[in-house]
Amino acid sequence: MFGSHLSIAGGLHQALLAAEALHLQTVQIFTRNQRQWTAPPFRQDAVLQFHSEASRLGFGQIVAHDSYLINLAAGDASLRRRSIAALAGELERCDQLGVGFLVTHGGAHGGAGETAGLRRMIDSLERVLKQTASRNAILCLETTAGQGTALGWKFEHLRAIIEAVRAEHRLGVCLDTCHILAAGYDITTERGMAATLRQFDRIVGRDRLRVLHLNDSLKPRGSRVDRHAHIGRGYVGLPAFSYICRQKRFAAIPKILETPKGFAPNGRLWDQINLDILEKLAAGKPVRIRSWRVEKGPARSAPADVP
Ligand code: FE
Ligand code: ZN
Ligand code: FE
């Protein structure tokens, strides 16, 4: 099932209507302004409208992405405390909306080292899960590009966290193709993608994978830099996407585009172009990537509210 990260500007349900217009089966949203620490509670009518549109569309597997301010591994105790409260609040918002999955980047150790960072992150997660014991949304740790001091760029980090957390049944994983390539995993061929998934299954566990982020990468393998590119127009390339889209085991898993928004030079929405490519790959059809010279333009054309 395909989806895209879409804006809630103008109302939460606007993301659902935009997903409908793109013929998507699911969507990813921020449930609030992701650049502020606090958010006003939802208005009841906004929640009702979201529920009614989601049920009209039959969207049962909606995904939310957490705020970038959150750092569960922060060295500063007050920042960590705020992060714990914010993430707990986001889990509650997901439950109010009936959103099943909350994707989080977790944290960055800020120079303290990965072992210390992971220890803090585990401790913070314990607190988040304890504070939200009655909540249903699954918290999905995202594989990161390992930019700066970000944790979660090795499958082993995710395993260490999941193993240590008591309420591990409430944890899942979101695998982002751009991030794992930037982190160093060789997914540039179908064989490489298959081998990387086998590694994931062995280290993290097959059933933990609850969400996929399908993004190509502007930066090469091992760069540890997180810059998303359109499908087939970056260093990941089509084989990885072809492999993923043809897997029966992923058929019911939300596969979310977080590629730049806006219009391509041919006047079509980039989301539509990227989605067409994924659907062709899923059907085993050939895909041709059109070259537009204008692409050499600014590397980052995504609006501010796209991961
Ligand atoms: Fe992502
Ligand atoms: Zn990213
Ligand atoms: Fe993300």
C-alpha cells in the first residue's frame, strides 16, 4: 500500500483529501507543527472530520511522523525531559486520530558516544512508554542516515533498543531507503537490497518492520548525509524499489514517499510521477526515467513540512 507525506495545512483531513486525489491507499502526516515544542489540543470537530474522511477512504494504516525537536538521547536533562513529554503527547494525538504508527528518529548523542546515547535513549523510551501505557499507536524507530551524531543508522542500534525496552511489543521499525543507503548499506542492486533485508530480519526481526519510507538519495552510499531524491533519480536507483515493491510480505505495509513536492517540468506533480514509477515496478513493468535538465537546480526543493 502506497502513501505520501502530505501537509495538514488547512486542517488535518486535508492530508486525507490530498491522498485521495493522488489515488493513494494511506498517508503520513505531522499531527502538529513539528518545529514547536507545544501544540494546542485538537479541536473535537477536526478529530471527527479526520475520522469520517479516513473511514470513507478506508484508510486503516495511517502513519504520523514525530517532531524534529525531539531528542531522546540528549545530554541536557531538560531537553530530554521535554522530548519525553513531547513524544508521549504525540502518541496520545495518534490515538485520538486513530493513527496506528508514529515514526520517530529517536535521538542523537551529541558527542557523548553511541553507547551512552543508546543508554539515554532506552531510558527515555521507557519513560515515554510508561507514561502512555494505555495507548495503542505503535512507536516505530526509524533507520537514520547517521548524520551528525544521530543514532539508529545501524540495525544493531535498533536491536539494542528493542531488546532493552520492557514494553517492546509497542515498538516497531520504519525502514527508510534513502537513510540506509546513506548509512552505508549496499542497496544499489536487487541482490544487495535482498541481502540487506535478510540482515535486517536477522538483527532486528522481520516482524518489527511496520513502515517503509521510499526515498531515493541525493548523496552517495556511506555519506551519512540525509537528502531525499525522487525515485530513480538518486544513488539508490530503481532496482531496490523494484525489489521492495514486488515483495508480497510488504504488500500490506505502508510504503510512504517523502520525496520533494511540487511540479516536475512536464507540469505533473512529483508525487504522481514517483507513485506511477512505484506502481509500474510493483507490476513488473519497465520504467523509464525522463531526464530534465532543470533537475540540476537547487538540491533541496521540499517545503518545510516534509521529512
Ligand atoms: Fe524517513
Ligand atoms: Zn530523511
Ligand atoms: Fe523521518
